[in-house]
Amino acid sequence: MKCPQCQHSNSKVIDSRHTDEMSTIRRRRECESCGFRFTTFERVEVTPLVVVKKDGTREVFNREKVLAGLLRACEKRAIPYEELEKRTDKVEANLRNLNKAEISSNEIGEFVMKELISLDQVAYVRFASVYKEFKDIDQLMETLNQLTKGSNNNEHQ
């Protein structure tokens, strides 16, 4: 593992631990040359998921795109990065549990929205406005009304 600071190829593992889902090992490393500390993640390589996009093109699933979408939606919100990584892991696990070689970008968007609605309603609306491609304020208001109805129902239960 090359050091991101000095590119030296030898580092020692200081700490290793499993992530919550036990699917990834997080390792803290220290460069043997410059002493720089960094984190690496080791995960099992699984069969690639193919994403079918709205225009019909196909590409390999990239969890970093899901994480980037969550980061964008949660920008300037008090949500720890680790929580977004955990939610990204959940989205990927849900997609893999579908046991399909190809998944639509819509399926990914729906799983991301399920995670966001339970995490942060403002982030949910931000993501939904891009994902659902709101054409006007009426569509946005309809989503906001559904959100407030949902939270009012949850308060009465």
C-alpha cells in the first residue's frame, strides 16, 4: 500500500476493525518512511452490478457516485461523513440483495431516498428535487406536503 504523502510502498497496520456490516475491514496505517497515518478499507470483491441508466446506457455500479449524491444532498447539514458511508453501504447491500445482474438507476434513487428520508428531511428534498426532476414549484410543494403528512402521522402513532 503506497503512502499518499510520500509514495513509499511500505506501511504498517496500526489498527484493524470490521465495519458495522462486517463486510469491510477498516485499517489505520502508518508509513514506515515518513510516519504519515492514513486509513484504508478492504472489502470482498463481488460480481459487478450493471446500472441501466434512464437513456438505456449501461455502466458498472459505482458506490462512490451514491456517496457523492448523499454528500451533495447533505451539504451544510450536521451529518457525520461516517453516517453517509454507512448509508451508502446499506444502499449497496440492498441492491445486491435484489440478486439481479442489472439494476435501474431508478432503483438506486429509490433506495437512496429511503435512506435520506429517515436521516434528514432537508437532504431528502434536495435529493428528490434532482432525482425526480421537479419541473415546477407545484411538484416541490407536493413532495413537501407528503413529508409533513408523514411526520404528522408519525407524531400521532
